[in-house]
Amino acid sequence: MLILGINHRTAAVALRERVAFPEGEHILALKNGARLPGVLELGLLSTCNRTELFVAQESGNVDSLVAWWSAYLDVDSAEFAESLYCYRGEEAARHIMRVASGLDSMVLGEPQILGQLKDAYALARDAGTTGSQLTRLFEHAFSVAKRVRTETAIGENPVSVAYAAVSMARQIFADLSRNSALLIGAGKTIELVARHLQEVGVKDITIANRSTDRADALAKQLGCRAIGLAEIPDALHLADIVISSTASQLPILGKGAVERAIKRRKHKPMFMVDIAVPRDVEQEVSELDDVFLYTVDDLRDVIAENLKSREGAAQEAEHLIETGASEFMYQLRALDAVSTLKQFRQQSETLRDQEVDKALRALQAGADPETLLRSMARSLTNKFLHEPTVRVRKATAEGRSEAADWLRELHGLVPLTVIDDNAPRAKAQDLHNSNADPSPHR
């Protein structure tokens, strides 16, 4: 069991967007990656802040996964190999639980990642690339994340990338009720942005999206206006605030379009936040005067200010996660024991059936029943004990005395008392001394 990934702590947005799997290709990528030699199960999470592979392996190594990842996206692995992290076993369980609980997010405790992780699990199930190991891992992570939400204050004082973007806008504009906003995209992040903007007083909000149906549905829900992406050039100059978060693989806003909008605004400042990965706004837009362009990486300082109240809750959450990771590994080891015990039982039943069949044939041939029963019992005992006897004797001779200890524990045997050969002589000597004349010689 391992998790291989890259996130906002290990790589800048420019690199993260290059190694992110396109949203519509997750199932295809899962099916492709699951064909790798040694890969038993595969899950994939790809968001603006992280891309992670969840892998149950029979064999293989990290290098083969990195090679597949880079080949699939046509990116030289040398460009991002140093930014990768890899967790195995209990560390992997702990990591996914921290991710699900929002403790590994850019915004501490943000709830969106849990939904994204659930979506990633659903896609892996749809692709047919999950099995018992990943199913247990994901479901246990969701259970622990739920406990973190209900038993700590990690979810209080809501903060997210969307909230941080709005908080930054509040620092730039004195009275947001006088400003208009253009939101590009119609997903959950944009919905959060819109709600936060309305909470701080923004009334004039326009939502632009490639699918006008989605934009219309969200606009109707929020009580604002919807347009298609083709209408952005005519609406851009009216926006004081532009926040974009789409799944587009190409920029939505180029330098030329923004430059024309600024001229129509008579160089009135425009505040822009590009939350998307890959970026929706061309990097060159930041070179324009009167445009304040920020990416998700630029929101760190704003986010830090909003997280102080969550630090204590995060420590409580870490304790829950430690417990959850230990419980998961216990269950996983127990699952391994089940398969071993099943194999052990099948082997014993096979030996039993062989001896019963042999005895039945002997009975049919006229053998004495009592003699036959004793012979069958002796033969079964010898066959059941032969392999353990040979193995324990060999292990003990090699200095691995724990094998004998395990045998005693498995069968409830009482440890043999070690007899000290010197003990009887010591007692005899004591008796002799007690019979001696205690008085001094004269």
C-alpha cells in the first residue's frame, strides 16, 4: 500500500498544473495505470493543490509509477521527481486521513477536499480499479474525517481558498457593496466564492461558464446573472473583481482581452484571482498596470491569518488521526490473518479428507474398525504436527527461539520449568550447615 503524490507544499502552481490529470480523463488514466505490472488497485486524486496516486501493489516500485505518470502526461519525470513524496503502510494511512480531514490542505481544515476525495473514490470504483485494500483505506479515512469534523472545532470559522480570495478583495476595496464581480466557472469553488461575496455585501455578480445551463442554474440559485464564455470580452470591463476557477486546459483570459478591458475602464484598478490549475488567466496579465493578479499560491498569507483559531483544533485532530491510522493497520493485519487462517484450514481439511477416504477404503476391504481408527488418528496427528515440528526445531537450532514461544502461545502450552541442577546440592549444603555446632572451637 502506498501513496505517491505532489502538492502545494512540494511544488509551485506552474509545476502542479503540468502534472495534473485532466478532469475528464481520470477513469481512462485509472484503467491505463491499473495495467502496470504488480499494480492490484489504483486510485487517483487530482485537484488544484495536489495530484496523488493511491496504489495497492503486489510487486513493482515507485520508479515504474513515476515513469507511467510522466509518460501518460508527456512530462519529463526529471522535472517533477524531486517534488514527489511517497508514503507506505501506516504512513500512507495517516496521510490520507490528514488529507480527508483538511489537515494537509493549503487552508487548514477546509471541507472541500473531503468531497473531492469521495469523488476520486467513486471514479476509481467506476473504473473498476479498487479492491478490498483501497476500499478499506478510503472508507476508514472518511470515517476518521467525520470524527474530526464532529469532535473538534476544525470546521469552525470557515476558511477556504474561496474565502481567502474574498478576504483579499476586502483588503483592496473599502466598500464591496459598491463593486461588481465576474466569476468564471460554475463549480463548487465558484459557488463558495459567490456566497462569500454576497455575505460581505457584493450585490452585482455575474457568472460566466462554458455550459450556460450550469451557469444559469447556479445564477438562479444565487440570484445573480449568467453569461457564456463568449460574452466575457463584453462584460470584463464592468468587473472590479474577477475570480476564475474552471477545469479548462487552456487560459480563458489572455493579456490582450484584459488590456482592452482596462482601457475601457479608463484604468480603474481590477482585482483578479486565478484559483484554477492549470491557470485560467495568462501569466503575462500580471505585467499590466492597474491589474492586481493573484494565484492560489499568493493566498498563503491571507489564509494564515484566518487559521489561528484552528491550530488548537488541529492538534486534537492529529490525535484522532493517529488512533485512526493504528486502527486501520490493525484491521489490515487482521485481514491478512484471515487469508492465512483460511489457507491453514483448507490444508488441514485436505489432510483430513485424505485420511477419511483412506480409512473408508480400508473398511470396505474388511479392516478391523478399532485398529483402523487408531491408525487414522495416529496418521492424522503425525501429518498435522510434522511441518510445525520440523520448522520449530530448525528455527530454534538457528537461534530463533521465538518460534517455540509462538508455538506455546498458539496452543496454550504451559512453559516448562527449568530445573537447576545445583539446587538440590545447595539445599543439602544448607541442611548440613544447619546441623553443625554453632559454638566456636575451643
